[in-house]
Amino acid sequence: MECYIVFEGEINPINAKKLADLILGINNDNKDNIAKINIFLSSYGGSTYYGFALATIIQNSSVPIVIHATNHIDSIANVVFLAAKVENRTAESHAKFFVHGATQGGTYDLEGLIEAQSAIKTENHRIVTFISENSALPIDSVTSRMANRTSMPAAEAITVGYISESIHKTIPPGAKRYDIISLPAPSE
């Protein structure tokens, strides 16, 4: 049996915990005999910490995980998406992948500003390295895409080892399904 998780929203503590709990629950107590976890993913990104935490859980799942990009894969969501093996990554033809540098909010004194700058450089390096290691993009190409805030359509994602194919997928009627949906509030 396969299960389906629809994840639409920010990579934040609440949503990350929900997804982690589902994956770990299936791995630790697979009473339904789930043979594959399918994640339909769309996210504008969010927390670098929670993105890498989810990537670790996905990469170490004893139950195979397939991730299908349904809309936006932006910012740290690229790391979550690329945590699945390339043969287990697909996308809708209209999906897009967007990479940009890390950010850090706050009010700083001079020393704090220097620490924040160092932290951002470190986060950018972690993201670039992960993307390069889990795609066919060399580090300098990922760095350039990040600096230029580049979006990549699904058709290009195939050529750079981001996805194995661009395909339309639907969840079969009656399938075991979980939804983690947190759409942003409309802007005024």
C-alpha cells in the first residue's frame, strides 16, 4: 500500500513537525504496511533549520519516499525536495524551482551584524553544497543561480538532475491521504 501526503505551505516548526511525525510514524509503526510514501510538495520555503531536519528524515526513511513538485519549490524547499533520490523526484510541467540566499532578521549591534553575516554565509554554503550534491549542478552553477535569484522550470529541472521526469500525477481515489496545508493569508 502507498500513502500520500499533500504538503502546501511554509517550512516552519509546526508544518515540519507534522510532516516529520507522519514520516517517522510510518517508519516506526507501519501497521498499515505502507510500502511507499508519496509527498506532493509545494512551498515558498521557510526555516533553513527545519528544511535540513526534514531532509535528514527523508534521506533516512526506511520506507521509500517519492516527492512530486506540484507548484513552487522555493528557497529551503529545494533541500527538502532534493532529499529524495533523483529517480523518486518528479514534477508537474508547470512547477518551478527557485533558489536564493539565506536571510536573517533582527536588530543588531556591530558585533551582532558581523555574526549574522557569518551565519548567512554559512547557511548559503550549506544550501549550495546540498543542492550540488543532490543534482547534476556544480557548486559554481548553484552559487550563480542563488546570487541571481534564478527560477528554473520543470523542463530545465530534468536536464540538471533535479527531477527524473515531468509528469501529471493525481492521488488515486480511496488512497490513504494526509494533508498539511497552510496557505498564506492574502495580501491586502
